[in-house]
Amino acid sequence: MIINRASLDALFTNFRADYEAGALAAASLKDRIAMTVPSATREETYGWLGNNNRLREWAGDRVIKNLTAEGFTITNRNFENTVSVSRNDIEDDRVGVYSGAMKMMGQDAALHPDELIFELLRSGTTQKCYDGQYFFDTDHPVNPDSPSAGTVSNADMTNATGAPGWVLLDTSKVIKPFIFQRRKDYSFVAKDQDSDENVFMRNEYVYGVDARVNAGYGLWQLAYASDKTLDATNYATARAAMMALKAPTGKPLGIKPDLMLVAPSFEGAALQLLNLDTSHYRGTVELIVCPWMA
């Protein structure tokens, strides 16, 4: 191949097509379990989390709720993935061997939000959310402004600081259990100018993806974690705890789990519980076996 601007632009177009094909092939869970929020600055503060307002009969003046809470903040982080392509390989028309690498880069970028989210899920028993408690905890305050209102649990853990083996989620709400924050979306870029240092000094062209994003906790009320045996008794306890949750006003939150994520070691028990014709809980939630939880 004769290397000139036209041929390098065509090569970039082909590599980008491979990258996009890899991204399209990825089976991401982000949109199912996380709310994507665009970010306009270094960090975003979610002061409204936990304000579970409901419509009330309008009698007299409006009752104005102040949208402030613990001020849960998510700070954006920079991520990149970069590969180099030898100029000799381009001259010798050997660029086809890089197609798989570009597709894998696209797949990795598409799945990177899942990686961030499941990192949060695995550490949910030791990382705090908007109410100042651990995301998975046994003593979330019913009303942070009124300690006398008591506490409720969204965790049933033998190892109080360990990673959950299975998690129930309600993904039907506008707000999700997790937040994916996007300051700069994943973009495929190249350093392929003759004046670029990598070309001049090392005789190679560089291609990569970068993004400025992060993930954080949404509403703990929409998630329930356990590492105990996945049987009918423990499953029923988790479902009942989620559906019994109420707002500080005393009104039910209307939560109903519709998704179960399980680590691979819990797959057999989950299939028996949710798929056997003889099970009372057959089909009550969608099951996803998730290697990210291992």
C-alpha cells in the first residue's frame, strides 16, 4: 500500500467501522440497570436522590418540597485504550490482521460502563450512597430527617462486607439502582500524521478510544443483595422486603423486582427456583447470570 493522506484516511475509516461493529455486538446491561446522565462539568451532585414525592390532593397552598439531600457526588474519570500499528504492516498490506483488535476495542468500550457499574455492585456493602449508609445495608433510614421513623434493610448477607451472590432489582422505574455519568462519550481517535511523534520516532500509527465518564449509586430501594442460599425462603424474604418499602409519607413506593442478577456459582439454584414448573416463583423475575459478579 502506498502511504499517503488518502490511504491513511481510508484505513482509519475501516478501523472505525471494525470498532463500531465490535461495539454493536456487545451485550451491555447498562441501559437496563443504570440511568445515563449527561455531565457538563468535572462532577455532578445528585441532591434530589431520596426525595420520593407523590401527588397529593391540592387543598390550599402547594406544599413545596426542597430538593436537597446528602449531596451525593459523582466525579468524572478519564479512561483510554490504545494500540499501535506498524507502518511496515500498512506498507505490506497486512492491516487485515488488526481488524479483530479494533473490534475487541469497540466491544470493550461498549462494556466498560458495565464494568464500572458491577464494580459498584460488588462493593455495595462497603461503599456509601446518598443517605450516608452503605448501598447494601441493614439500617437505611426510612426518613433521613426523622430518626424516629426507624430503619429498613436491603441486604441479607452472611458476610456483611462481602460481595453479593445474587441481587434483585426493580428496573421498571425512571430512576435506576445505578447511575452512569457521561461527560465525554467513548470516541475512536487516531494519531496518524507524519508530524506525530509516534510516526516520526517509532514508525507506527496509533489508534485508540477515550472517554470521560463514571458510575455511582442511584436508589438503594431498587436493589436487594444476598449471599445466602438461593432458595424459596430467602427469595421470598427479599421480594417482600422490597415490595414493603414506603416513602417517608407512609405511602408504598410501588417497588416490585423484575430482574435477578446472579454470580455463576448461583446459576443452578436460580434456574431451579425460577424455571421449574413446580416452583411457586417460576417466571417472577428475569434471570441474568453475570460473570461480572464473580
